[in-house]
Amino acid sequence: MHPALSIIVFTTLSGLGYGLATALGTGLLDPAATATKAAHLLALALIAAGLMSSTLHLGNPQRAWRAFSQWRSSWLSREGVMAVLTFLPLAASAFLAIFESRYEPALGLAGAALSLVTVYCTAMIYASLKSVQTWHTPLTPLCYLLFALAGGFSLSTFFAAMGGGNLLLSSGLAAFFVCLAWIAKLVWRNRMNTLRPISTPETATGLGFIGKVRLFERPHINDNYLTNEMGFRVARKHAVKLAALSFGLGGIVPVALLLGLLALGAAHPAVAVGVALLAVLSHITGMLVERWLFFAEARHAVMNYYGG
Amino acid sequence: MTSLPATAPAKKLGLVIDLDVCVGCHACVISCKEWNTGGYGAALSDQDPYGAEVSGTFLNRVHSFEVIPEGGEIVGEAGEARIVHFPKSCLHCDDAPCVTVCPTGASYKRTEDGIVLVDEDMCIGCGLCAWACPYGAREMDLAAGVMKKCTLCVDRIYNETIQEIDRVPSCVRTCPANARHYGDLADPQSEVSLMVAARGGIDLMPEQGTRPVNKYLPPRPRQVLGAGSEQALLAENTDGATGFFAWLDGVLERI
Amino acid sequence: MKSKPRVELSRPVSDEVRKTTCYMCACRCGIDVHIKDGKIRYIEGNRDHPVNKGVLCAKGSAGIMQHYSPARLRAPLLRTGPRGSGEFKEISWEEALGIATDWLSEVRADDPKKLAFFTGRDQSQSLTGFWAQQFGTPNYAAHGGFCSVNMAAAGIMTIGGAFWEFGAPDWDRTRLFIMFGVAEDHDSNPLKMGIAKVKKNGARFVSVNPVRTGYSAVADNWIGIRPGTDGLLILAVVHELLKARKIDVDYLMRYSNAPWLVIDAPGTAEHGLFARDADGKPMVFETVTERVVPKGTAGARPALSGRYTLEDGRNVTPSFALLAEKYLDEKYAPEAVAAETGVAAETIRGLAAEIARTAFDEAIFIDQPWTDINGERHDGYVGRPVSFHAMRGLSAHSNGFQTARALHMLQVLIGAVDCPGGFRFEPPYPKPLEAHPTPHGRAEHFGSNKPLSGPHLGFPRGPEDLLVDAEGRPQRIDKAFSWDAPISAHGLMHMVIANAHAGDPYPIDVLFLYMANMAWNSSMNTAGVIRMLEDKDPVTGEYRIPKIIYSDAYASETVAYADLILPDTTYLERHDCISMLDRPISEPDAVQDAIRWPVVEPDRDVRGFQSVMLDLGARLKLPGFVDQRGNSIYKDYADYIVRHERRPGIGPLAGFRGTKGDRTGRGAINPDQLQRYIENGSFFSAHIPLEAQFFKHANKDYQDFAVRMGFFDTPQPVTFQLYSETLQKFRLSADGLREPFAPETHRQRIRDSFDPLPDWYRPFEEASVEGDKFPYHAITQRPAAMYHSWGSMNAWLRQIHTKNPLYVPGPICDEHGLKDGDWVHLISTHGRIKVEIARMEAVNSSTIWTWNAIGKRKGAWSLDTDVPEARKGFLMNHLIHELLPPKGDGLRWSNSDPVTGQAAWYDLRVRIEKAEAGETSEPRFPAMAEPGGKREHPEQLRYGQEWAK
């Protein structure tokens, strides 16, 4: 699948935003701290930026409002609806934190829950597609959720280091979620690498009863919408390198830094801020690569017709 | 509404494509383009039409596959590779995944005849339906930013301003090899249903669970040349011209 | 849940439907052009039209994009830069026609042969030929010489017609249809419809073709033959049929020259000729009375074998005895030919068995009494439901004429010509050799300011009809009808530029071409031809071919090499007639012709080529074009179509003649004729009576019908010529036995290739190059969605074939370590190309191939210079020379069939070498400017967007 920048940015940023919102919703950070107020703003900003980015790839963004109508059948519609619904408690929590310096657990937990549901909806857009076998597994939403939590708690660790709350708890949780997310992701990757395609050129053409089927000529020589959108190929050796890079930047480096924070304790706040920031930035970079690979490595069934 | 019809449509209009006679001439491809670029919804645009990156929107495309037999099931052709031309457009699936993923309700399956359509005024061009379709039946028009797909020429098949005999999809009307047939696949007695039954019509990628309405008739099994008659030919063998001329004289006597 | 009522189901398609005839290929299908708001909304097949019955191919449907292509020429052009630069200035028609008239009138007064007028994609040869004849140059032909003259000439000389425009399989009744390598872009819709019928009827379709694409892909049996060996395969089938006695003896006796007596007098001038009576009638041996009598003697039962002595003591034998002896020889046994053809012996035997079984065990009978030409009544028609079709694959070899003869002979042997279920003639065919003219063009046939004394093209009956001078030297610029190519019935357009450049046999002054891309894909040795067109005389500084006039509708590569361009219209803007005098569209059951008319008006300063020819004819005061006072007779082509008469009552169109429009074939001029055609869907069809529909070659009612229709003035039955006396006459000349004698240089060549019985010899290039140096064949195939080079300026069609890979058989890939996307050098004895490859298995294992004419020159066809057509597309032409490699005798023969001069495109032999990866195919050519100035291309097309709701 074509790794469109807008969608990579959207899923990464909104995942981070909702993850941070979830962390905030648990009341992990001190609502009175300036850093926490900033965290609330950042969560909303990330979510908004992600959503804005997601509209960039629409053919007719002016009609985007119509996407709220089909929540009964469409995960994309559900995501839109949930994003709006989630915005209400998140905005309210943010308002309380920023203007009244307080945390309302019911509101916070509701926001956290809805945030995770929204991330789940986003993930299900992909996981529900049988045409992309790599994505079509419950592991996909699990990874999305765990990565959102990993990113969110990493960010909350940064804000904790900035004086927003319990750095140790936050970094511990963050390290925990990063580890969990990567365990899930590695299981996901292992599944991908060992998949037996359910659809093949033989089933796609129904000609398997004669023999081995291979594309002889494309219908049209140049690329078309389908091959541009669905036909992206990444060389195996590049994919392996990138996967290692994403694992290193998105997993090993942040976990090492977060564990470092745990070891560091509260002794050097300035260093802690720097380390937490590094952990967050490394994780985000790793996540961008992970999301790029999520699309680039996914093979769409239609490519059975295009020799891909 | 992007939910699929709750009850099966009374009719299932669709195409039956005969892979035994399609010669890959692309007549259906261009006829489709021509009809639909001035018909239902936005034009089917072509980018860079006279340049290096020429590429346009098509609702029907003909692929060519090479099939290399494995084993000897195919009489007379084991080991011989063959080319199969393969036209492909929307299959108007019963369980159309492209419909249910649509966030706006632009994509829908008609209850009266099962045709899957896009209401372009409602389409936001998110492209998710194209992702959901395993067959590549949907293409975003890059100029209009809306999803285009085969309408089964819904603006022809019910069109009272054209002759009744012409109320078939453009691709079917134009196909010189008679490889494309149109009809109601819900009616077991329709011509297309009988054809599917007789020829063992198949679904594409049944494993995707889409339950396509369109069916493909696989290439007929081949028969070896001269099977059964070779013995007869050898029986009347004549050695050399002398015997032949003797026989010839006999024949002439009888004329 | 209800569906939304948001679809407009009954929107009118268009404001108006205008019915005309397609010209996106040579099929000539009927089309319904829907016009909306003055623009073309939709083009579909005309359901009532007899050729396509409503269907239409990709090219036909893409007519919109052809019509609106930016590559259309816009105004007459005069060259300003050097040839090939593409630099022109637009001029007025008055100026253009004035220049052309000056050039041409000078030639006509001085020496008319200094005009060479050759037409390519010409569907108006009866006009262009007439024009050239009235002009007086001997140098006229259309493009048949590099197309399919082998098939046409062999067919006419054997059965009185060939395939396609001469006849068609009886699709409804045939049980076995056998096709030999064919061009998917010619006659394509009728073939596709026919194949579909064959399949639907459960009949069998066998394809003999090295490449298994297109029609071959759906064949029930595919015989992936080695190129150039089809003749051998056919003769092996003949061997098997004779051996198994599966031939139609009665049919042979009645309808062929099998019983005609051949003189056996070696060393004399009449050896191998037919024994004739005092009236020149061939003789047969009557077996009951044991006397020699003229053929056609009532009640005679002629012998087909034996050896007899005439009263004058000469020994004779029926030609069939020679035939049987020849093909019963074991050298034609399946085992003996298997290695050469690449077809297994059991496959050949299976094919023969299938033919025999179908022809004789599945014979059909139609209960329709009829009378033959001798007055004998028959209860009905006996049908042998085996039919054939062939075209380019057989034709384009240096043994193509004999191969095509072999195929026609095979049809006759099983009694399958013009019978139910077999191949059937389409009026005005069959037409015996004697009904065709002999060629004209010898010195005594023309002169200053006078017409040629007869038609240019025809069939020599023997060496005495050749167009050579007393020394045996060619008289025509293309050397047609010379000892080089004695029966070149369609001329040799592919030799014109090379000969004119070399001044051999003489230099010319004006080269006038119509719709033939001779500076690119229609020439062998493209780069060489380009050099010849650009070459200047070092003394005078003038181009060696001094003046070139070219007419085309589009900015093809050839435009850039002309000095004066007369821009033609598109096919939707013009009048045309598809005439019985020319290449008609008849069906076996009906006489048919058709017209084109301007369904849209030109928006540019262009004129239909035929109207321009009439205008030029009038300016040159050619007889037939001006009246006694020198005024032009015809206003334009439409006027000519209606008012021109070739013989009294016979004009370009057969339908709606007579003052009331109720006469067919013969009749007075009808001023409303075109309107009547338009009202009838732009075609005319008259059915042949039932008692005249089969055995037309010998059917009295058909022959009478043909005379009524005006095809002939007297009945012209055909006796199938299995044994060709004409060919034997050339052999006698080569043997120095019969005058005129062939030149020494040509004798062996004629002995080898003019066998009076169909024969096979190895194609010349294969025979002359060292096999291990050039171990593979290289051929082209025609993609169904393109017509020659006329598709790349079409925005929709060019997406299908934007470039062409070189398809290499799997075993060759494995041997050379090649995989998809690798680059190779493909090398022939003449040149090399560097191209990208793709692997293929469904192909003869020694045959490399690509699609024809996809490669384009940079800057041509109004495409951007970086398009894939110009970067990665390529032509096989660069590997093919118009001459064969030099032999020991110091002569360089034309790369053509020695009988007809047909260009031997498919004789090419090559080797392959892996090359370093590249970006651009080689050879490369500099870009040419767009003639008349660069047009801005739209970044995108949204055709019909204004009609979107």
C-alpha cells in the first residue's frame, strides 16, 4: 500500500495525542502544574493536527462532514464520530485543568476510555479490510492501542519531568507500554512474515485449475490509481533495515532512556527533562518509520491482477 | 445508507464474462470509457494525455495472464503455456465491502437490482472503498476527486430514450467476440444463469467472502487434434503414388 | 432500506445520430456517431451494418480521441528547415496547390515517369489509380507490396480470390476453422465475431502462429510453428490427405485444372504448359471414349492420372498426376518436416485427420437446386465444413507466394472453396486471372502529357507481359513487373525510396505519398531510408529525391521529410466510398458497399485528400478530370462518387443507381445517391439469390447475377489453377527455352521459386545467413487496439500500448541469463537495437517478437519528447534491410518474395546479447519539431465533463 505522508502523520500524531489524553485522563499528572496544562493543550493539538492531516488526502475535503453519517457500518465514520465525542470530555478536562487546575476523575476516565475507543476505530479502518491480509487481524488494533499508550505515557513522562507529576510512575508505565507495544508488534510482524496469502493470482483469475498464473501484460502500461495506491513495493532488504530502525528508535532507545529515568530518580530534573524528551522524540521517529512500513509492506489483494 | 440491503435484491444484474473467447482486444475498455466519460457523474479524466506519465481513469480494464500448466490435466496442452485475456470491472458483490466501509453513504447497493453505485455528490474521495475492494474495481478520478466505478451502465439499461435492444451495458453491446453477457443472475432461468450453470461459471477470489454477482466462464477444456479420427486416416493409407492412382481410377469409375 | 432515487436513468444520449463508416482500421465497420452540442458524444457500432452488426473494437470506440487529437495537421505546410527537422511554415491552399501543380505539370510535360505516386492507407485506389493513369506516370501503386500481395496474388492465381476482402469463412456452418498467423488489427471485428460463432457452435478453432496472443490465445489448438515454414506444414497435410485418399475427386474434376493435360516435352518451349486445342482451350483425356477432348466437353469424364500421347505425338499427363506424385513423396511426410517446422509429426497427422474427418464425415448438404456453368442441374450444395483464414503471417516471407498457393490448393483438394461451411467468395469475387488486366508501364505505354495506355497494376500471364525494356531492365521505379519481381501485382512501395535515391533504374523528380509512414514504421531499414530522404547531391546541393509531396491527417514521422504537406481531414470530416471498383465490403451472401460523409465539419484549414486529387487533376488538365473547355468536371470527391462512371452505368457506388434510385450495380447517375446512402446508414446491401450463393466460380445463376451487377460484361467462371501455367512460363524463360529469356542473373532464382505446383523453400534470409550466428527468428505482432502507427496520438489507445517490450521465449532467457526488465542487444545481419525485454512462455521457442509500430520518434505525433513510446518503444524495422545480404554473385537482391516482390518482413533472423541496463532504446534519433508549431498540451483531459450532471 502507498505510504501516504498525510496518513502516516495522522495516525502517528493522533495516536500520540489520544495516548497523552488517556494518560491525562487517568489523573497521572498534577492538574495544577503548568506542565500538565501544556500537556492538555498538546494532546488536543496533536489530535487536531492529526485529524487535519487526515483530510489532506481527501478528494473533496469540503464534504468531510458527511463522514459522520455512516457510523452504523463504517469504521471510518465511527472514527469521525468518536473523535468528536471524545473531544467533549477531553476539552472539558482540559478546561478544568487549565482554568480551574483540577481533575475530575469521571470526566477524565471517560475521556481516556473514549480516546482509546477512537484509536481502536482508527485501527479497525485497517484491520477490517480483508483485502489487505497483513492488516486483517485483531493484532492491528492491539498494536495501535499499545503504541498510543506507549507514546502517550512517554509524553506524559516528559511533562512529569517538567514538573507535572510523578516521573517514576509515568516513566515506568511508559516503559511498560513501549515494551508491550513492541511485543505485540513483533508478533504482528511475525504473522505478516509467515502469512500464506489467501488470495493468489490463481484464485484472483480462477485459472489455477490450469496451472501457475502470472501477469503477462498489464491492462495499461503506465501506473494507474490502483497501482499507485495499492502497488507500492518496498525491497525486502530495505524493509528489514527499516524495521530494525523503527524497533531501535521506537522501542529500544526509548525503553533504555525511560529505564534510565527510573534509575536516575528525581536527582537531576534538568537531565530528566532532556532524557524524557529524547525518549519521546526517538519514539516518535521510530513510530513514523513503523507507520511507513505498516503501509509499505502491506500487500493488497488487487495486486494479484497486477503482478505485484 | 452504506449498509447493504437487508434482504437480497429481487434482481441481481451483472455480467458473465467468457474467458474462452475473450481475445483481449480492449473494445469493452474503450467503449466503457467513452460511454461513461460523458455519462453518469464526472468525466473519466486522463492525466498527462500526450506526455510521459499518461494515465487515466478506467472502469473496466483487460489484463493478460500467462498460464503455465502444471501436470497433465489439460488434454493436449500439458506443458504448453497459454495466454488468457481477462477483462475486469466491478463485480457488484452481494457482500460488497466497498459499500460498508463508506463513511458518507455515497456508496450503496441498489435494492431493486443489486447494482453498486457511488453518489458522487456525497463522495468525499477518501479512497477507503478502493482499499476495501480486493478486485480493483474502484478508481478515484484525480480531476474530480470522487470515486468512479462500473455502474453497469445504469444510465443505459433503463434508458427509455434508446432502443430496447440497446439497453445493455456499453461493454456488452460492443464486444466483438461475444465474450460479455448481461442479465439477472438471481433468476436461475435467465440466459446468463443457464450459461453459468452449463459452463461452471466461477467467482473471483471466493475466499474474500464478497460473493460477487459477476461470473467468469473458464476456458473450455481442449481436445487433442484428430482424436478418434487418426486411426481411420491411417487405415486408408496408400503406399506411394501407384496405389494412389489405382484408387483414384476406382473413384473416377464410381462418379 | 430503500435505494436512493438519485440516478437519472433515461437521459437522452445525444441530440442526433449520424451513421457513417469507421476508418480506425481497414475493417470498415458501420458506426453510429452520437452528436451532442455539436461535439461527438459517443461512437458505437451500427447494429444494421453487415460488417460489424453493432459491435465495435477499441479503435472504433476511441474515434473521439482520434478526431480531437492535437497531432492533427492544421493547414498546408511548406518546409522551411532541412528535411527531418520538422520546421515548416503554414501556407494557403491556393499556394500549396499552385506549388504542387507547378512541380507536377513540369514532370508531366518533361517525363511523366519522374513522378512516383504511391499511396499507403488508401481506400480510394480506384480514384488514385485513375488519377495516376490519367497523369501518365507508370509509377503508381498502393501499399500492397509491403502488406499482403502474396496472399492476394496467390489467391487470385489459384482460386480467383483470397481471404478478407475476397471472401470469408462460412462462419455459421463451418465445423473446423484454421487460421494461419494473422494481423489482429485487420478485418478484426468480422474475425472476432466469426471466432465467437465457431466457439458457440462447438466447432473447432485451430491457430497456426508462432505467438499465442490475440486470437491464438482462444484457439482450441495452437500450433506454435517456426516462422516461414507454414508452407511445409501445409504440404505435409496435403501429403497425409493424399496418402489417406481424403480428397474430393469429383470437386477436383469439375472445378479445378486437375484433369488438364500438361505437355511432357523436356527441353522444349512448351514443356510443362497445357496442351491446348486450336482455340487455345486446354485439353483433357476423356476416359470412356479414350480421346483427348477440350475441357468442359459435355459428358466428359476426364482422367486425373495416366500418361497419354496426343495425335501429334506429344506426351501429356493430367496435371493432377504431377501434383499427386509431387506431394506423395516422403519428403513431405510429417516426420520429414517435423524438425524444420517445429511441429510434432503427430500434431501434423492430427491436423490432417481433423481436416479429413470434418470435410468428409461431417459433410453438409443444403437442399437448394442450382445449375452449373455447363448447364448441369444439381440437387443441392455439398458442403465441406472446413474453412481457413490467413494473411500477414504467411504473406510476409520470401516464400509467401508459394505458401499461400499451397493453402489455396489445400482448400481445393478437400472441395472446400465456396461451399457451405468452407471459405466463401464475396462479390465481385471470384474473378479469374484472365479478367484482371495485364500491367502497363513500358515505354510504349506512356509519354509526355498523355495518359498511361492502361492500368498500372495487373497480372502478367507470362514473361511477355513484364514491364522491362529490350535488355530486360526494369521500367518502373519500384522495379515491379520486372525479372526481380515478375508478378508484383501491387507494386513494391517499400523499394521506391531506395531506388529513387540510387537513381536505379532512373532518378525521379517528385515523390508523392499518401498516408504511409515511410520515414518510420512502414519502411525496412528506417535509419537508412531517413538518410536517403536527407541525402543531397554533392554537386548541385539538391536533395537526391528533389521534391516530396505528402498528404496525411496527422503529424507522423514522414511529415517532417516532405517538402509540401497537403493536410487531410479526419475520417469523420470526409467523404469516402468503399467501392466495388476497389476494396469492397461484400459478404458471401450480399453485394455491399459504403460511404463516409462529414458527420462533423473540419475546424482547421484541411481538405479531404481525394477532393484535393480532383482539384490537382483539374489544375493539371488531366483527361477525365476536365471537360473539353478545360473546366473541372467534379466539384469535389462527393460529386465524383456520384457522377463518375467507369463504364456506362457503372460508378463508384453500386447502390441506389438510376434516376429513381431503384437500380443496383448498373444504372444511370442518381444525384441523390449519397443522401440515399446516408438514410440507409451509409451502406448498401443487395442479397445474392439463393440459387447463386455457393459455388460462385461455376454457378450459372451467380455468373449471370455478376453480369447484371456489372462486375463483368460476360460470365467469368473460374477454374481453380492448382497447376500454374503462368509460373511454368517463367521457368521456361529461366531455362532459356521460351522467349523472352530471363537474364542469366535471374535464372537460378526463378527456377528455384516458380514451381508451377505449390512449393516450399527456406526463406532467403534464413538460407543466406549462418544459422549459428543468427539462431532466432524475430517478428512483430499487431496489437488489436492499435492500427499500425495510428494510435499513439490517441489519448485513450496509447495508454494500452505506451511502450513495447521485446518478448523473449523462456528457454532463450534461461540460456542467456535474462529476466524481465533486462536490456539486450538484438542483432541481425543488418543492424542492432538495444531494448528492454520481457519473458514469455506461450511462444515458439525460437521466436522473439514485439508489438508492431509502438515505438515513435521523439517529437512526432505531437507527443512530448520524453514519452515512453519514444524512449522505450522501438521498431524491429531497424534490423531489416530492404536488400538481402550480398551473395557471391555480387548482386544484392531485394528482401522480397521473388515472385511478387512482397516485402519479407518476417524472414528476419537475429541473435541476442545481454546489454547493460539503459534508459532509452537504441538506435536513437534526434527529436523533430512539431510541424506548424508546438501545440500546448492539456495537463489533463476531462472529455465530456460539460455533460456531467
